[in-house]
Amino acid sequence: MPVDVLILNTAVMDMWSRDFEFTRAHVEPGGVAKGSYADMPDFPQEQIRDWIETGPSCAGGIGNSAPLMSRAGLSVAAGANLGAGPGGGLDAAGLAFYNILEASGIDLSAVYRHPDLPTGVTFIHDAPDDERGGIVYFANANDDFDFDRYRPHVERLSPTVVYYMYSGLSTRADANGGRDLAGFVAWCRSQGCVTIVDSHTLTANPAELIASGSPVEEYRLLEPLLPELDLFFTSSDEAKMIYNTLCEPRDWAAIPEEEALALYLDFVTSRYAGGSWPQLFGVTYGSGAMAGLVTGQGEVRGPHVVESRFLLGDAVALTGAGDSFRAGLVSYVARNESSFRDGSLNVPEALQVGNLAACLYLTAPLDDR
């Protein structure tokens, strides 16, 4: 039976603690340090289970988005690698992830139990409310994401939207300079799916690299990908690093924020528009979002600048802000597919639905997001 959204890759359990000393040693607030299974400390399964059960913890990656979409009334499926183990056929992190998504009504028929690699985990420094915690992410089974394994699931589930998480965080999926992922996205479009791929903060020290104008090599993976996508949204920090990498370094401190984001949008809409179908490029920032719609006839509408109407309460933690925003945005596009495809999408309304989803997520308890 067709589903509204199929979300792929990055099944991970997020765990917060002020006691994760290696996070403070390896990453700045808001940054991400990626490690493979070989890099991961040899924590026994009992320790992982204890951290998850004593919390706070939540399902990250797909778990940041799929439950929100399901609660918005969409039919959602998840396709990802989880580590095999004795708990219902899964290891400790995989079983926790699976149970959280199952309780939210997510179709898990495309989940693969990886026989050799454990479920991905992130260790997040429990930062104060006004900053994002630093993340040390061990991709584990996510590093072995095989597009050929998931093509039959795309055909079987016939999703309106295929949502891949994330460019830059899977060794196998990012092979060949990002061309493998770009080819998979183009194939999904040929199957009639609307496509979106996330990027992520791909450095442990984003503030330093933004200030210096230095490129981040992992963002070069976007070069073959962006022309193939229907939707691409990133954060304000990531937008500046992408611009530094794919265009030219800028002195961002000297440019007002709205002007800086408009500069980024003008760059991506002019350079990466595919030309024959609508594409929506956007960027999120602290109090809202900005986007440009390429109609498919060479016209760019925007930038649309929307301040959130839903900044209610205090954020519990900012990790997952972009994912939850995109959950709302993708839900809106899935429900308004025809207006997206003919270039008439109500972009400000779509952005506000994204803002609403982000607000609901960020103000919810970590153990019940």
C-alpha cells in the first residue's frame, strides 16, 4: 500500500549527559564529530541499554522526523540499518529505536537487521538551554547504507516523498563524491517521488570555520546532488559553510543575517536549479525560515521570509531543530503535492507548518519528543 513519506538512513539513538567527557574533548557546541564503528569506545550492550533507559534519550535521525509526520496524519515508513542482537532480533539501541517508531505507527517493513555492525548512536553533551550541545556520532550500521537494498522498498511502498538523511554521514552512501546518492535521488524522481536530502553540520568547529571562511570538504558532496533534488533546506550556519565551500569565502560577520541568507539562496537557486521541474531551496534560522521556489520555467519566486508564529515556551534542547522543521515542511508538501509540482506552492504557509513542528518538538521533554 502506498505511503506518504519514506524516510531513509540514519537510524540512531541520541543520548544526553554531562558525563560524556569525550564529547567536550572532541567537539564544540553545535558541532558534530563523526566516528565509525572502529572509532567507538568498547561500551558493552548493557551500558548502552542503561544509558537509554535512565535517559534522557530519544530516537534521532529518522526518529526526529517520522513520529511528527505520523502525528500530522501522514502514513510514514522508515528504511534503515539497525544492528542485530538478542532483543527482538536487535541490539539495545536498535530495539529502543524500533519500539519508539513502532509506537508512533511507523511502517518498519523496510528495516534491515545488519549482521555485523551495531545501531548508530550519538553522545550529546547536555548543554545549557541557550546553546546546542556538541555531538559525537558513531554511524555504525548507517555507514553501510546500500541503495540497491532499498530500491525495491521504494517500488513497493510507492511514496509521495522520499526523504534521505543525511548527506555526509554515511561512508558507503557518500561514495564516489556524492554521485551515488545523486543517482539514487534521480532514480527516485523517475519513480514519481518528490525528493529531499538533508545535510548536517559536518564539522566539529562550525563557528571557527564560518569565521575563517575555510571550506568544509564534506559539503562538496552536495555538488552533484543539489541539481537532482526537489527540496533542500539547511541551517544558517550550514548555509554559510556551504557557500564558503562551493562558491567563495565571505566575511559573514560583516553581513547582516537576512542579507547573508538571501545571498546563499540566490547562489543555490541560480547554480543548482535543475531547470525542468520545481525545486524549493531554503534555510532555517533562530526565529524562522527563508526559501526560494524555482518554478521549473526558470523563474525564482522569493526569497520568502517567514518569522515563526509558534515560538512558545523554552526549548528543552536544540538538537533536532532542523529535522523537526523539515518534518512539518515535508508533511505540507506531501499533502499539497500537486501545487508543488505545478510551481504554485504556498511557500509561506509551508514554512509556518515547519516552524510549528519545530516548536512542538523543541519544547517537548527529551524522553517524549
